[in-house]
Amino acid sequence: MILAVAEAGGAYWFFKTKKAGLRTLMTSFGLGFAVAIVLFDLLPDSTEHFAMGYALFAVGAAVMLGVSMLSKQSSAKGSGSVAVTGMALHNLGEGILLAAMSGPISFMLFAGALLHKLPEGMATFAMLDGAKEKTRFALAAAVGLMIPLGAVLRIPTSLQQPVMALLAGMILVAVSKALFEHTAKNLDAMPKLQFAMPCLVGAVIGGVSCLIA
């Protein structure tokens, strides 16, 4: 439950930020962080001892690319919705894994999980661009609640990796597209380096938090 609160806290931070420039930088940070989550968390977990996971990852990415190419008008909202759905299922899987762990959780693991969840809530909020502010926050908080829900659910082990691999590919394309399109709206108003640095920092923090957690 603490991790769900941490993720909601990240969304709330974004929710309370009203300056467009700062929101753009936060979105850039979320882009880098979300991509790192896919590459250093979802993809390794979904392909460990499961070579077919790489093929499913590619299929998921191809599906999202196809959806974006077929309908540019709805791709921004559609990709954002798919990305948020994927993040919700990702949290569900994390809850299941946490429930399966035996013994007390170390301080480093707990700190890494919090570091992992705070920006994740911010990224989820950013991906819901176009929806009303309160709706975005409510949905971001609901995504966080998938963690405790996953802790009480039991999903067949044989389905976890195939589904996660497919979703990882979809999330990578959807998250990157949704967040980049949001950031690109204000890209001309700021130096490119100012846009790139938060993205790089987000990727580094995302990768480190995945290694710790």
C-alpha cells in the first residue's frame, strides 16, 4: 500500500504543478524514466528463461506502431490509454511478485521501490494528456492501487511472462510516443539540451531504481 501511495504522490506532484514549462520538463523526465522501466524491468522479467518473450516483445511494439500509423488523429490518446493500461498491469504484476517474496524486505529494496514509484506516478499522469486534471489524477492513483490488488490476486504463472512480454513492447512504443508528443508541443520554446537533460536523468534514475528494487 505504501508503494501505491508513493505512486499517487508522484501523480499529485504533477497535478499541483501549474507552470507549463516545468510540466514539460517533468514530462521529459517521465519519458526517460518510463523507457528505462521497460528496458531494465519489464523486458528482463518477461524474457528470463523464456526466449519467446523477445518475439512477443517485438509483436507488441509492431502492433502499437501499426495503430499509430493507421490513425494519427487518435494515436495520441490511444497510445496514452494503452500505455496507462500497460502500466496498470505492470503494477499488478509487481504486487504479485511482492506477495510471493518471503521474509522481511530490506531497506535498500524498499528505498529502491519508492524511488521507482514516485516518478512512475508522474509519468502515468503525463500520459493521460487530454483528459481533465482531476480525472488524470484519479486514474493515476487507480493505477497505483493495482499493486495491493496484485498482492491478493493469483494469476497463472504460465501466463505472466507471455502477457508481460507483449505488453512491454506495446508500452515502449506507446509511452515514448505519448510522452514525446506532449513534450514536443513546447520543445521550440526551450533549448534542446534543456529538454534532453531531464530525459537522461529520468532514464538513469529509472535504471538504477530497477536494479535496486
